[in-house]
Amino acid sequence: MRDIIHLACSDCKRKNYSTTKNKKTTTGRLEFKKYCRFCRKHTPHKETK
């Protein structure tokens, strides 16, 4: 079963993206390097609750 998760910027802590993940196969927290429009640069985005 895939659940919707939100990705927050590591610098400004704003939730910018949402995506889905399979919680059975991916138990850890996701982290992607994505563009933050508030910081105006590419920053690591981590999964939030």
C-alpha cells in the first residue's frame, strides 16, 4: 500500500513537495535534493510526518 508523504526543505523547513512511497519496502525516511522556491536553490528535502 502506498502512502502520501510530504517533503520539507532542510534549510527553511517548509513543506514544498508531496509524493508517495511503499512503507513495506521503504522503511526509512526519504531524502531528495530538490529545488526550493523559497530558498531559490537546490537543497535536501526530507520526509516529514
